[in-house]
Amino acid sequence: MNNENIKIVSKEILSDNWYTLSKITFQYSKKDGTVETQSREAYDRGNGATILLYNKALQTVILTRQFRLPTYLNGNESGILIETCAGLLDQDNPETAIKRETEEETGYKITDVKKVFEAYMSPGSVTEILYFFVAEYSKDMKVSEGGGHHEEQENIEVLEMPFADAVKMISTGEIKDGKTIMLLQYALLNQLFEQ
């Protein structure tokens, strides 16, 4: 962080209950030379990774379904979201983290993953960078039922569905998760299911 146009004036921690919510006051030098003082809140939950598991022969993908409180608070009547497998890095590199999360959440032990891009998912308020991966899976990679860690209060349902159905679920509103939509569209644009 060495942008000469930005000067951090103060940082106040507003909450450190689950992750860290801070109020940052900073000075920002505009192109015309004037300097503005601004205050913003930033939520730091660490960086994460997500993956689309796909099977070309079966034309299927593995997704998850789980309750997400923030969506429930903002109009999702059930609070349930269908998503690609994802999790925080927890001090690991993105590739190691996504392999760990894949096994914990879906029960598939994968070895070969391909990073396809990275993105800030909500840059107006959240610091997180999300690393996006794809990987082929097969039935013989299934080592457990998945479902996440009980200690982390995860209650994840593993879904295997036709890729075409998953894509349709975007337009029907059954899939509303941004990272999932991005990876499904990546698969379409890059023709992952072409033989």
C-alpha cells in the first residue's frame, strides 16, 4: 500500500466479533490536485477460493446448497443458496485451500485444479479477493459424504446436476450466488463441456 494519492489518517475497529469491521479515515488526492478527507467502513474476513467441479462425460457439475443468513435478511425467504464449493484460505495458498474445502464440503478428493481468475466480490465494503478454480471430477474421487465441518456449524448439501440445468437455474433465479454464476458462465464461454 504505497499509493502516494492515498494517506490513511486513522483506523478504528468497530467490531472484531466474527471478522474485523473497521472505520478508515483517509485523505485522497484527486486528479485536479484537491485533497478530500473521506471515511469508509471496510470488512476484512480474509481471502477465499471457489471451484466449479465438472464431469465432461456425464455433463454434470457439483454444487452445494446451504443456509446463508445475510440472504435471508435481504429477501431470500428460505435463506438457502445453491453455490459452488468455496471457503476461506485460512493462511493456506489458494490451491491448497480449495483442495481442502472441496474435500470437506463435497467429499471429492481432487488433485488437479486450474486457477481461471481472481476477483474482488464486493469492493465497496469487503476487502476479500476470491480465487476462482475449475477441476474435473469423477466418481472414484469421492472419499466421503462431504457436508462441511460440524465444528464450524456447516450444514452443506452436495448436489450433482446436469450442467445445462445449472445454467438454466441462473435465469430462473434458482441460482443467485455471484461466484457460482461467474464460474458457470466461465464454463460456457470456455466450452468446458465440449468433447
